Amino acid sequence: MKMKILHLYPKEMNLYGDHGNVLAIKRRCEWRGIDVEVVEHEPGNKIPDDIDIIFGGGGQDSGQGKIEDDLQAIAPKLKDLIDNNTPCLVICGVYQLFGKYYKTGSGKTIKGINVFDVTTDAGKERYIGNVTIKSNEFGEIVGYENHSGLTKLGENMKPLGEVIVGAGNNAKDKTEGCRYKNCIGTYLHGPVLPKNPKLTDFFIAKALERKTGQKTKLDKLDDIVENKARIVAAKRPR
Ligand code: GLN
């Protein structure tokens, strides 16, 4: 069996180690005997049909501007995959563009693709530092944020978790990230997946479930180092 990961815009959207998320998924698959192919998507490319996991990282406003048109062009394909339960992780810059729009500090609106019912407007402050959130499904998740965008969730949008330390979506309502089907958006860089293996395995399990049509129980891995990394990161001052 081979797992195909679609990595959106690795050149334009890759801040604070976000690429490490793709490596974490790849390694945890390989340790379980599952082969992985990473398809790096750059503007103008075609998206293959047989994608199992979608990933997009963070980027500066300028990077978001560069990918705007291509993202609109591939939106129908991405939305089709996500509506069909393809697991997907998008961080910060791509998270914002999976919403309705991102309005920059200079007043430019970059269109989003409406996977999530969220809007983002640049604020006056920049939120930088380690973040800890609590989520019902994944327990404690630890990451690192650096954004000025303030994201508001629509009425029926579920957050990924509740902020314990940090700003999260908007530094106000204690929500962090959001979720639609198996697609998760979050501000957490770091990269977030290597030190939050439960979250990593969610994407792998959902991808296998979709591929095989059966509920999958993943082989257990030794997560001592990963869990230690999370505990240490959670103790770091902001
Ligand atoms: N430009 C966006 C913001 O500052 C995204 C930043 C990021 O991806 N880290 O809100």
C-alpha cells in the first residue's frame, strides 16, 4: 500500500518548520510498513486524483498573495477531496485561506476557498510564542504561533481546541483552530505534528480508513521521545 501526501506550496508556505509535519506523517507511516509518496504542489500544477492526505503550511502575507489565484483554481478539486473525508491539515497562512478571506494590515483582501466558515482580518498586534491547547479528541496539543491575523469562527464551526496558553484564533474567545470533516486548520507551527503524535496518527488512520473502507487500528509506536518533546515545549515560557 502507498500513501500519497499532497504538500501545498512548499516553497511559498513553509514557516517555522512546517515541512516537518510532512516528515512526521511519512515516518510514522514508514515505521508501520506503509510507503509514502509526497506530491509537492506548486502554482500551475495539476492535482492527482488519488490523494490520501492534504497538507499546507504557514506563510507571510506576500506568500499568501502569490498562491491566491492557484488556490482558487484548485479549490473545486480540494473541496471535493475534503467533502469525501480526505484528511487535511492546514496551518496559519493556508488555514486563513481555507476560510472566506484574509484581509491584510494594508487593507488588501486575499480571497479564500470557503472550506471553513471563518474570516480573518489582520490585527494591530502580533501574537508570538508557545501555545498549549486542550482538545477533547486529541488531549493536550502544543505548538508555536506567530500571526497578526484574527480569525473568527462562523456559528457552526467547531474549534480544534480551547486555548490554555497563547492567543489562538483571535486572542479573545479562547478558541484555537477549527475543524470541518477530517480537515483541521490551526495556527500551530513548531512543527506541530512531531510532538503531538496522537494528532499525526489521526490523519494516518483517517487516510487508511478512506482507502480500505474499514475502521483501522494503527500499530502502536513507542512515543517516549515525542511525548517528552511536547512536555518540554509546554513548559517553555512564552
Ligand atoms: N500572514 C499571516 C498572519 O500574520 C500568516 C502568518 C503565518 O502563516 N505564520 O496572520
